[in-house]
Amino acid sequence: MQGEDDLRGLAKIMAFMRAVSILLMLMHFYWFCYGFFLERGWTLEIVNKILGNFQRTASLFSNTIYTKIFALVLLALSCLGTKGVKDEKITWPKIYTSLTIGILFFFFATPLLKLSVEMATTLYILTTSLGYIFLMMAGVWITRLLRTNLMDDVFNNENESFMQETKLMENEYSINLPTKFWYNKKEHKGWINIVNPFRATIVLGTPGSGKSYAIVNSYIKQQIEKGFSMYIYDFKFDDLSTIAYNHLLKHTDKYKVKPKFYVINFDDPRRSHRCNPINPNFMTDISDAYESAYTIMLNLNRSWIQKQGDFFVESPIILLAAIIWFLKIYDNGKYCTFPHAIELLNKKYSDVFTILTSYPDLENYLSPFMDAWQGGAQDQLQGQIASAKIPLSRMISPQLYWVMTGDDFTLDINNPNEPKILCVGNNPDRQNIYSAALGLYNSRIVKLINKKGQLKSSVIIDELPTIYFRGLDNLIATARSNKVAVCLGFQDYSQLIRDYGDKESKVIQNTVGNIFSGQVVGETAKNLSERFGKVLQKRQSLTINRNDKSTSISTQLDSLIPASKISTLTQGMFVGAVSDNFDERIEQKIFHAEIVVDNERVAAETKTYKKIPEILSFTDEQGNDNMKQEIESNYRQIKKDIVQVIEAELERIKNDPDLQHLVQKE
């Protein structure tokens, strides 16, 4: 009630001010057009005395401009109390037109008073009055528009904007991204400070949202500048690899020990190093062989990820693991390579089982196969073996065999004495084949880098769903203390659920400390909106009827960044949250900003980039290219090696009295 009384009182004051303004204009006409009124006998002595006193005390009528300005000020103040009447056709162009006409008529009619013609005085009064009316209309419309037009911010941008971090916070590990953001009707400059990259980072966004250009590329550059060893999965080889190679050339001085740059590229053996991902020196237990087999099989059969534990899923994995471990213990691991494992698996299964079961370490591993073999369940046995052979047969490739049988380097990329920048390249056209082999490199690297006392390192996986990265959830959860920074780029949470299963994908989503998201839609946008939380926001309700209006303002908790905002983000705009440290507190961890990239500088840098050089030349002394011959020769040699191993092992079993029972069963 008290508020309504105050509003009524204010309305009365405004009405009084407007009445005074109109009265002042009437007095203005009477004073400056006195001759016009005198001729018609429209003068009053009492009015003359009042106006004379006004003139002597305030000089209000000494000049036409004084009374007009004073009347206009009172009119403007009175318009502030205008009530909103139902009229939704008021627009700014109409207001500007009314203001222009009003000012011209109101202020520029004065020269008419200097004319002696009687009609000039009449025209002056008429013109000035019209100008006053137009100005009053403009004032009323402005007030109504400002008070009642809620369509100026239909997307609620102002209400949902918030202050973000504007201070640059750097340390020896940090990644710092400059930003621009909108707050309080003004653009501000800010910073996204990832002061603890070891708490892992996720970069989300639909294709073309700017994930790689704005964020992943910056991660690569800044971490090289701070002396990180790196593992980069380059799905569209050689986009990220070229950036890493050229940036390393400029910043080798940032490392205590100069790192070496290595590339795994199955498409072009000339521009690829060779590396054995199941190097026997780094396998200490049969569980290591099982991990490798698991990774290979799940990359080749993505549907198996959802069926882990099933008999026909576990059987081929166990068989491949037994073969890998056999190659590890045979002749000091001389033939322990993945191509040798594929070739051995594709030999006659009776020979393979006879050889493997001759080793006590593998006898229990092979019991499901031996039971089927000895029990005459040939259909079951053939199904178990085919589950392993058929997927792996897709990987029989001379080029792939070539890359995976060499030993140009080891996968301990964060070894302080031999730091490495390793880029592995995939090919979208051969994704299903290459991803399995690359997944094997991934799983071995995860095991080797997650150790104490190593160099700070970074694992950058762009387009994560194109590869199955076994142990990724464990790496994120445990590698922080070992200075391993993980950065994962993908398009949508649904991809993660599809390729990693619901449980593992949830672990990855919920254990990551830093998150960036460009445009995403659906459940992913809702999930992120909930993660960013809610804030108290104003809500205005306006009711307009024929004679009056009522406005109510309330507050309620609402999403800080709604899902609808996340699903319509512009290219280069990102929302997200960062984590901080005990001694480096970040007050505003959440951001909704454009990440600023110096496009001209990036373009200039790109023009100066050197191509990754040719690593191995296959030309002979006469200058002939014999790459095909060497790769084919390596391929044939692997096949010969396995034939020799089988012949030697069968001969050993045949001559060993303790193993005669195996020969008889065969």
C-alpha cells in the first residue's frame, strides 16, 4: 500500500510540472506577442503586473529562449511519470521524427516575431505550439518505450552476462588464452588461465566450432614453450604435427635436454619412424600382454566395448595375449612384435596350441581353447579362433608391418634423459585399420609415462572417438601427481558414450578439471549447463491495459549459461570452467567468451612453416627408389621368422619326453 501511495504522489507531481510548463508557454506567448493580444482587448492588468514582477526578479522574459528552455525542462521532467498506455506501435524512428519536427518548430520560429506583419505573430504562436506538442509526444513515447518495450533483449543476453577473469595468471605449467567477453553493456578483455593442466582438459564442439584452431593449437605451442615432452594424436595428419615440429624448432632452448621429434605415419614410410609398441623390454608381466591384446581387439571391434566379459569377446583377447607373451619369452623376445603375433595367430591352430601349451605360464590361459579342442567342440573352437583371426587379418599390411617392427625409439616419451615429441598420424580413409595399431601405441605410452620422477609431459588426443584409448580414465584420475597433462578433443558426449561405454565415459566426463565447449546441442548442452550452475537473475513482468500498466520485478535462480546459449554459440565463442590451485585461487572459474586468436600472426607463421622432413631414404647407391622392395622384403621375412619358430618349437616338443603327450594329442 505504501508503494502505491508513493507512485500516486509521484504522478501528481509530474502532472503539476507539466501544467506549469504549459502555463509558462502561455505566459511566453502573452509577453512576447503582447501587441497581438492588446489589439484584440485580450489583456488583463493583473497579468501584466505578475509578468512584470517575473521580469524584474528572474529576467525570465528577457529573451524568448529562456522561457522556452525552462518550459522544455519542466516538460521533460513531467514525462518521466508518464503511465504506459496500450500502444505497441511506438518505434524509435517515429520518436526521432517527432523530436526533429518539434525542435525545428519550437526553437526556429523566433524570427517570425521580428516581422511587422500580423500574420507572422499568429504563425509564430501556431508553429511554437506545434513544436511543443511534438516534443511532448516524443518525451511521452520515449518514456513508454524505455519502460514497456521488453523486446530490446529478447535473448536475455544482459541478464545472463557475468564478470569473468581479467587477470593473467602464469606459472611454469600454465596455458593462458586471451578472451573478449560482454558484461554490463560493455566489452571487456579477459584471460582463461589453466594454471593446473594436470587436472586434465576436455575440448568439446561441433565441427567448425574452432576447437583445434583456438585451443588445441595453443596447448601444443604453449606447452612446447614450457618444456613439456608430448604425445600428439593427429587424426588428420599432418595438421597438428606440422605445428608441433615447427614450434619445437623455435623453442628447443626451453628444454634442459634437447628433445627429439618422432613421427608414426603408416601412409608414408619415408616420413615415419619405426617403433615396436610391444617392445619386450617394457613388458614385465603377462598382464602387459593382455592389455595390449585388449586394446587391439577393442579398437578393431568397437561393439565389444559394450560386451566386455562375454565369452566370445574374452576368448580372442586371451588367445592374442598368450601369443604376445610367448613371443616375449621365446629367444629373449627376438620376434616380439605385433606383426609377428598376427602371423603366428594365422597359422594352423593345432600347431599354435601345441606350442603355447608347452609353456607352463600359458597353459592356464589357454584352457578354454584346450577344453573345446580336447572335447571335440570344433564349432565352438572355430568360433573362438575366428573371433581373433578375422579382425586381425584386416591389419595384414606390408607398410604397417614395416613401421611396427623397427626400434628407432622407445615410447617412454617423458624420460628426462631422452625427452621426445611424438606425433602419431591417422588417416580418415583408413581409420578402422590404423586406429587399432595406434591404440596399441596409446596403451603402451599410458603405462610408460605414468611414473614418478619423469619429465612433465602432455598427451593431446584430438578427435578422441576415432580411437579406443584403453586406460584413459585411469590416466586422468592418477597421472596428475606424475605431471602428465591430458587434453582430449571431441565433438559431443554422445560420441564418448558410443565408443567408450556409459560407465567409462561418465568417469572421463566427471574427473576432468578443465572444460571448454564450443557449440554443442542436446543432452551435452544440458549437461554442461547444469555443470555451470545457477545464479540469481531478475525477472520483469509487465501488464498493459487501455488506461494503465503494472510492472513487477522478481528474482529467481536460473541457469548461468542456459543450454540454448550453448547450442547457438558462434565460431570462436566458448563456455567452460577451469580449476585452480591452493596457492593460485581463481575467483571466477566459469567463462563465456570469445577466445582471441591473432589471425594475421597465425597466417604469417603458417607461411614460414617447414614440412616435416623425409626421415628415411629408400634410394640405393645408383639413385633407384627401392622402398617397395625393402618393405616387401621385411614382410616376407616376418612370415619366414614365424615358420622357423613353429618348426623349431615342434621339433623341441617332439624331442622332449615330458612333452610327448602334447604331440599325441595333436
